[in-house]
Amino acid sequence: MNIFITYELKERLVVLAKKYDRTLADILRTILKIGLPMMEGINEAEELMIKEYMEMFRKLRKARFPRD
């Protein structure tokens, strides 16, 4: 996999790898292992929030403009 990152981000990763005596690949693998479940959780929460907001909006609209 090839990804393009900013020089600043790469430098932060290199410093982190040196600080903990790890390879850059080890640091990236760890970040992905930790970050993927977090990202999945954030996306699921966002989907649920949008779904609940739409349901609330529909209920509010029905209450304000009832059909006879």
C-alpha cells in the first residue's frame, strides 16, 4: 500500500518510532490496529445520530402539521 502524507506527519511518525525503538512500519501497523476500530465506532455513531435525528425531525413535522 502506498500513501502520501505530509512531511510534518512523517516526521512525527519517525520521531515516535525512534523514541520507542520501533520501526516506522511497526508504528504504522499499531496506529492502524488502534485507529480502525475507533474510526468504525465513530462512523457507526454518526450513522445512528443521523438516523435518530431524521426520525425526530419526522415526528416533529407530523406533530406540527398533522394530516386530517
